[in-house]
Amino acid sequence: MCLRLGFSLLGLAGCCAPSDMGGGNGQKSKMARERNLEKQRAAAKGSQLETNKKAMNIQCKVCMQTFMCTTSEVKCKEHAEAKHPKSDLSACFPHLKK
Ligand SMILES: [Zn+2]
């Protein structure tokens, strides 16, 4: 009984076959969604690069080496002392002058 019901349901779906059109549309919107995702990912990547560039906003004025804005004053001092022992810290990193 149950088996026969199942078969007739399958046959019904097979002959009406509205699932083909629906499936096609579903495929299209799925592709569109994936394309959008790709775009979003690319945009996120771009802004990440932009952020990284902006983050490199500490520059040693003596050797023009750039540092992340998160570089601590201690690290800047270390750089100045190691690379430019004859220069003042503020000559390398004017922003550290208080
Ligand atoms: Zn330097």
C-alpha cells in the first residue's frame, strides 16, 4: 500500500516535471549569489590591503623605513638606537617627541 503510494507520487512528479524550470531558476540565483559573494570577498580583500597600507604610517625620517602604526615607542627607540645611534630619537620619529 505504502509502496504503491510512493510510486504514484514519484510518477506524478515525473510527468508534471515543474521541477526542471524551478531547478533552472534556482541554479541561476545560486550562481548570482556566488558571484556576489566573490565580489564581496574581493572588496574585503581590497579594503584589507588598503588598511594595511594605511597602517604603515610610522616612518623613520632618517632611513625612510616604514613601521606599522601599532609599533610601540619602545620598538621605535630600538630602531633609532640600533640604526641611527648618532641621531636623536625625535629625528627618526618626530611623532614621538612630546
Ligand atoms: Zn631608521
